Amino acid sequence: MRHGKKVNHLSRKTAHRQAMLSNMACSLIEHKRINTTVAKAKALKQFVEPLITKSKEDTTHNRRLTFAKLRSKDAVTELFREVSAKVGDRPGGYTRIIKLGNRLGDNADMAMIELVDYNELYKPGEANKKTTRRSRRGKSKPAVAPVETATEKSNEEE
């Protein structure tokens, strides 16, 4: 039975799991997308989304709470400056998990987790617009007689 089981322990002890999620969250904030297993991606999503929500309000208290989880000054700075500016109007759902298939070595389910606002392919309205116009078939160009060379003229005269 799974009564009250809210955290996937990922076959790790608490300190190892917290350190792994912290490192993965820092990599996600820095690179905007990372490849990992599906189970780790789902655990990372639950770990990083509350941190992104805290970053929308830039207070000293929120910075300290976020730093306590991430333990990387660079990641906290980038989260509060760049990422929070992009996700400021979004009410939640800051990350997206895309399944990639199975890993060659051990057949583990792999996934890519990314920050939603940093993917240009999925932005509705902007990237899906066609930028080129179809032009109508142009008027036929006036027929130009091919230029004959001197050797062709001499061959025709003979």
C-alpha cells in the first residue's frame, strides 16, 4: 500500500537525494533544459517549481529560502533576475517534461525537462506563424531569343 507516500525516494538516502535535486535544479536554471530519467524529472519538477514561484517576488527572505535549497549563489542570482522576469505573468507550470525514449545502456526511460518560457518551438502565436508569403505566379517573361555564337552561325551557313 502507498498510503501517505508523497515523495519518490529515488533509491537514495535523504541527504543524497536533496543534494542531487539541488544540483539538477541548478543545472536546469543555468542551461534551461537537461536530460535525465523520467522519475528524476518528475521529482525535479516538484522541487524546482516552488522555487520559481518564490523568485517572482524578490525579497531577501525569498532569496534566503531559495539559497537554502539550491546552495549556489550563481543559480539563485540567475533565477531571481532572468527566469523570474520571463515567468512573471505565468500562474504556474514553469517546466515541461518531454519523454525521449529508452537509454541504450540500461533501457531506462529518459526525458528532457525544460523551462517552458525558454523554448521557442512551442510558443503559441509567435513561432507558429509563417514568415514567408506565397506569391502568385509571376507574369511570363518576354521570350528572349538565344544568342547565337559565331561558330553556330558559320555551321548553319554551310
